Amino acid sequence: MSSPTRAPAVDVERFVRLTDVSLDDAYALLANPRTRLTLHVLSTCDSRLSVATLTDAVARRDELDVDAVRASLVHTVLPKLDAYELVEYDRDADAVRLDGPVVAAADPIADLAGTPESEPESAGANS
């Protein structure tokens, strides 16, 4: 098995400017490679994603077991991002979307665009 793919770099100063997250909290959040990868995946999507779709995208990139990735997302990454109001995480619908611009999609995951699993929240809505 090959080594896991590095998580995309995030411009921390830009992240702080675009969010209400303090510099110290931004560094703490972005220290987790899975958090950075999750933000990048979500930044490439205009619609809500099911947690299953997000999990698959992160697992493919991270080259890790889907169950381990899902557990990490559901129990750690998504609740933390939701607490900072960076994502809208609907546990009941098992769906998530970015709450606003957070990171540049410098490394987009093109195969997510238009996937049947993505759930458009509303037609023609622009963020």
C-alpha cells in the first residue's frame, strides 16, 4: 500500500480573514490533515453532501479505511467544524455543507462535481 496523500495546504491568514476563527484556533483546527482535506472537499461543492459521499472522497484521498474515516468525521472533524460555524452539519439528515468561503479550492476533487450522491439544497443558489 502506498503512503497516504498529503492533505492540501491552507492559507491560514486567508482562513482567519474569511472566518471568525482566531489565529490560534485556526492553527489548532488546521493542524489536523483530515480537517484540511474535509474543508477542501467541501469547498469544491456548491451543494450539500451526504456524510457517506464526503467520507468516500476523504477516504480515497487519505487512502484509509472508510469506516475509520467516517468515525473520525462524525465524532471529531464535523462536530468541531460545526462548533466553529464553518460547516452546517445536519446529523439527522446525515449531510454537511460549507457555511461560507473558507479555503481556496486550489486542489479540487473534480470527480465530486455532479455526483448523484450530492444533494442540491436549492436550484440556482449561489454562495
